[in-house]
Amino acid sequence: MANPAQEKGVLLCVDDEIIVLTALKDQLRRAFGNDFHIDVAESAEEALELLDELSEQGHRLLVIVSDWLMPGMKGDEFLVEAHRRFPTVVKIMLSGQAQQEAVDRAKREAGLHEFLAKPWNAAELVETINQGLKDKL
Amino acid sequence: MNDAGLAGRVAELERALEERRRGEELQRALYEIASLSAADRPEHEHYARLHAIVGRLMYAKNFIILTYDAEAGLIRPEYMVDEDESMVSEAFPYGEGISSMVIRTRKPWLLDDALYCALVDTGEIRAPRGLADFHSWMGVPLVAQEKVYGLIVVQSYSSEVTYTQEDLELLTFVASHVAAAVARWKANEELANANAELALSAETLRLLGDIGKDLTGSLDALAICRTMERHFAELLPMDAFGVAMLSPAGDSLDYIHYVEDGVVDESVSYPLDHPTSLAVLTFREDRELTLFNETQLENAPTGTNVAESAPILSAVFRPLIANGRRIGVVTAQSHQADAYDDRALEVFRSAAAYAAIALANAASYAAAEAARRQAAQALAERNQAEAHLVHSEKMAALGQLIAGVAHEINTPIGAIKSSGRNISEAIGGSLLALPALLERLDETDRAAFSDLVTRASEPRPALSTREERVVVRELTARLEALGFAHARHRAGLLVQLQAHHDLDAVLPLLRHEAADEVLDIAHGIATITTNADNINTAVDRVAKIIFALKSFSRFGGVQVWTAADLAEGIETVLTIYQNQIKHGTELVRRYEDLPRVRCLPDELNQVWTNLVHNALQAMENKGTLTVELRRDGDDAVVSIGDTGCGIPEDIRARIFDAFFTTKPAGEGTGLGLDIVRKIIDKHQGRIDVRSEVGVGSTFTVRLPIAGVS
């Protein structure tokens, strides 16, 4: 069994749209693949399970990029929960339609680093993630 | 035989002969008189014949027949032949002259100068000329059936002719027969008059019937006026004609038609307190006004712009009364004086009565027509207002969707943009590094690399992220077991490359010194394929949304009955609402295979939209939306159920009413379900609702598969 400590930090994308996840995964892998492990989840519920799993395995969670409008748990609620468990994680919301109060709540209660609107600009997303990581250091 | 005896005998014979001759003459006279009486009315020739007859019987150089009109108190000479040229054939009043005496006494008179003077002296008669101007005078009354018809007078101015008692008796005898003839004439005349009167009455009645038919056959006031004018012009001397109607406000009389000397005047209105208008006077006093007095007419305004060619000398005004109500006035006028006799007036009155009914009918019809037009207008306005509301409702529904749809489109566009960039970067990164890598691989490894890239490009089963993670985890474990470093990272790449199915085939590559580059470059090449697929998927999504929007925007366009797949329409609506459904709605579809249904697909889309929208709203997007599609006999049945708040019993019956809404003002027009019901009615279908408060509602729509019959 490999030492988890040797494993790279995890960058998690949450979106109910596979097409978004597919695009994001490749994009982020190319930008951060050498430094981070990129993981994806199709719902907030799945993401929370995954977070527990990763945490148990000793992985270091660094970044969460989450959609807002998803079946079941919405992005703001998920980020609040993730923040409760992993306060240091950089949290970014990437959504085509988010209620302002949800964004405000995420900023207030989940330490939201940034809200990005779909369709997103790849360079901007990478820059935002880098900026968030830098702020945490 | 002595001479005297002979002479006496001769004289006797001559007398007898004479008597016989006279008897025969008398006989002939009586026969002729009788034959005269067959005439319908006495003409001059009849009187002349009488004169000739009497002349044969006696000296009758001067012969007068007079008739007596008791009613008028006049004695009229009907026939007069007289030597005295001062005698005038003129009617004179019954009075105290000798003719009047004959009539009064009803007996024949034989007068000479002495008797005449004696009668004057006793006051029996009065002599206008003082003395008798005749020598001998006979006056015999014409009496038949106790009635005095007149008298016959014969007189002599010559002393050579003196009438005898015998002449008087003869004249009396002849007169009795003449009287019978006169009586018969009179009777004949009366009968003829009565017949003529009767014929006239019958003609009048027929005419009035025709007029009535003509008048009441029309419902147009002006046409009625013209018809009345035409008929009157045929029957009466008429140079002006007018009809004035009481104004709707009831305060004035408005001439709706006025023609004088063939010129139609513009309509004039007279207030009911107008001081000189004869029409107003007629109306106010509710009585017929007949005027033959020029000065009275001069004061009366009739037309304003008609320049009278000649003064109006006769006029009749009559109120128009229908159903006991005065509705106007009709007038006929003439340049002739005394133009309107009794019969003309009778015709005028009767026709006016018909006209009143016709005009009242026309007014009722006009009012009904106006009301109908008003109702039609109101209906059109209401339809327009309703159409406007329906449109608003549609726009509101559409507006609510737009934000969601924008998101629906932004998501695939974001993916497309991102995948596009991935592809171009993969080309830049991987393909450029490819030649250098290939140089480091031997033939076998190159073949393995080629296989790796080929397999990566094969169509991949859609794995959920969870499933993929399981596969990655298993592969990680295997790689770790084989002693590979970065097992998790490599496992992730290998799964992306679909290489985990045949791990052995790639093991040589994994053990190669350039293993990391091999995996990166192969993954880069695979990225091109996966991202291209991703773009296709995203484009399909956008296309589907655009199609749904297009179907949506067709609402209200031309409706065409087509055989359509109900599931398709429902899916279109669900696509539009996908965004809202995602908020927390579980969507359950239970579609049975159905034949195509003959329907107005766009209108049905509106039905599904309303029902889906209401369902989502009822459960605030959280719960289960169940859409069922099944067949029941000849019907297609669509039911859309929610697990929302339900519809309280007390309002369940009203939900299909127009303008019924439970939404706050401004959020709903309350037309949604009204429109739904109308559309389903149009399809001869049925909609029912089953609902329980706190449990949910299910709307079930039944549509005949064959379409409307």
C-alpha cells in the first residue's frame, strides 16, 4: 500500500452534468495534473461521501469547484458542509444560474473564494484556483 | 137622320174618336215613361223625352221639371224649356213660392192670375215679382211612396191657351207615372252610388292592405317612409310629405324624412316645446290636425331648405301611434286647397296606423340590432382581452422559464468552450511531443502504444463518476500490487484510456523508462476524442433545448391537426422545465407505447406546460413528478401527478374557471387551467383532477386517439 502522504493533494469538481465534469477534468488535469489529483462527483451527496473517503485515506483536500443548481443538495449547502469539515479548502462556485442569496450565504458561511459563471473561461478558472491556493499558504 | 142629329152624331163620333186617340196617346205616353224609368240616372235626353211625351198630350211649350232636396232644403230645376228668357235654371231654397206650395201641399195646382193673386193675398204664397207673369199655370207634385221627389210645371203665357181641370187631371196622371220613374231613378242612382262607394271602399281596403303589407314588410325606417310616400302620392294629391319621430331622449321630434316638390330635405329637429311647429303641436295634443287655411300654414315651419314653389294650401298631420305609444308624426301636404276629402283622410289615417306599427317595428329592430352589434362588439372585446390575457399568461410562463433555459444553455456552452480548449491544447502538447516519444520506443512498444491510443478512441460506456472511481480504485490496487509508483494517478489515466480491460497489454509500456510520457501523450491524444465526443453531446443538448424553445414559441400560431407522438410533446416540455425539475424533483416517467394521436400538438404542449408548471409549483420543486402515458380503449390518457400541497375540496370545482387563481396578484392570470380546459374541449377530450390536501394532485387528460369526430 502506497503511503498516502506521498499522494498529491486533491482537487474536487462537483457538477450534475457529465459534460461539464469531462471538460473540467481534462482542463484541470492539464493545468494541475502534475501537482494535484483531480476527482469528480456528480452530486453534492456523492461529493460528501468522497470527501469522507479521501479524508479517511489521508488525502489532502485542497480545492473544491462546485456547481450550485443540482438535484438534491444545492451548491451553497454543500460548500457550507464541506467548509465545516475542511475549513482550509479553497471553495469555488461555478454555476450558470445561482441565486444571489445562495452565493452570499456561501461567502458568509463557507468562506467561498470566488463565484464563476458558466460558460467559464479556462484561464480565469486556473488563475482563480492558483490565487485561492496562494491565499491559503 | 136630321142634320143636327147627324152633326151631333158626327161630333159624338169625333169626340169618341178623339178620346180614343187620346187614350191611345196616353197609353203610349205611359209606356214610354215606364221605359224611361229603366235608365240608371236621368239625363237631359230623358227629361227631353218626357217633355215630348207631355207635349203630345197637351200644350207644353213651357215645361219645367224640378227636384226637391229635403235635406238641403233646395229645389233644383232639372229640366227647363221656357219662353221667358229671364227664367234662370238655378237651384232655389224651398220657401213660400208656388213651387214650394205644390211640394208642401202635395197636390196638383191649376192657377190663373186671379187665383194666384188670391193666394198671395191670403199669404199662402209670396210673390217675388208681385204679379203672376203667366196666363195659365199647372204645378203637379211628383209623389211616389209617400215621398215628394219634385214637381212638373207647365205654363202658358198666352191667353189662347188656358189649362183646364181636365188638363190638370191628365198631367197629374202622367206625373204619378213620372214620379214612379223619378223614384226609380233615384233608387237606381242611390244604388249606383252605393255600389260605387262599395267598390271604392273595397279598393281602399285592398290598397290599405297592400300598403300595410308593403310598410310592415320592411324594417328600415327610411324605406318605410319612402313606401308610405309612394303610396300616398298615388292616392292623394300630395306635394309634401314628412315623417318625424320622437327622439330617443323623448324631448324632440326629428324629421327622418321630408320631401317637398320632389326635393328631399335634410333632417330637422324640433324640440317638443316648439311654439309653431305643426308636427310638434300634433304630437303634443295627440290629435289629427287638418288645415286648409293658408295663413295658419304659413306660420308653420316644415322644411328649412326647401324653397316652396307654391304655397301649401292643405295639410294633414297625424300622430303615429304604435302599441298605445306616440312615436312620431306623419304629414301630407298639398298646393291645392281642400285637397283632402273624407276618403283621402281615411286612407291617410289607416296607412298612418300601419306606418306607425312598421316604424315601431323598425325602431325595435334597430334597437335589437344595435344591442346585437354592441353585444358582438363586447364579445369581440372580451375575446381580445382574453386573448391578451392568454398571451400574458404565456409570456409569464415563458419569462419564468427563460432564466432556467439560459442556464440550460450556458452549461453545455461552458462544456463546449472548455472541451474545445482542451482539444487545441492537447494537440499542441501531445502531438508535438509525439515524434520524440516514438523515437524512444522500439517496434513492439510502438505497436502497444498504437493499440493504447486506438482503444482510447473507441466508444466508451457511460460510467458514473462513482462507478469510475470503483474501477480506478481496483486498478490502483492492482498497480500497487505490481509495485508501480503513482499507482492512483496512473490508474486514473489508464481508466481514461480504457486500458484497464486489458492491463497486460500495457504493462510493457508501464515498465518502459518513458512510461510517464507514454501515458501523458496517449492521454493527450485520447483527450481529443473524449472532448470531441463531449462537444457533440453538449451540442445535442443545446439543439434539444433550442428545439423545445422553438416548439414553445409556436404557441398561438396556425393550428394544424396532425397525428403526433404525445410523448414527444411532453418531453419537450420536460426539457424546458428540466432546470426547475433539477431543484429537487424526482421525475418518474411511465410511458406506454401509444399510437400517434390526432391533435393540435402546439396547443397540447401548452396543456402539458401548464400542468407540469402547476405540479412543480404545488410541491415547490421538491417531491415526485409522475408523468404517465397510457392507452385506455380509444383514448390516450396522460396523467401528471405531484406530491405537493393538494387542492382544498372547496376550491377544487373552481380551478378550471377563468380568472380563478390562488396565486398572489400579478403572479398568475388565473387563466392557465381555463385555457387547458378549452384546449381539451377542442380535442373533445376530458380532464379530471384527483387531489388530497398534503398528499398531492394528479391531473388526468383523456384524448380520443382518432381526434375530433
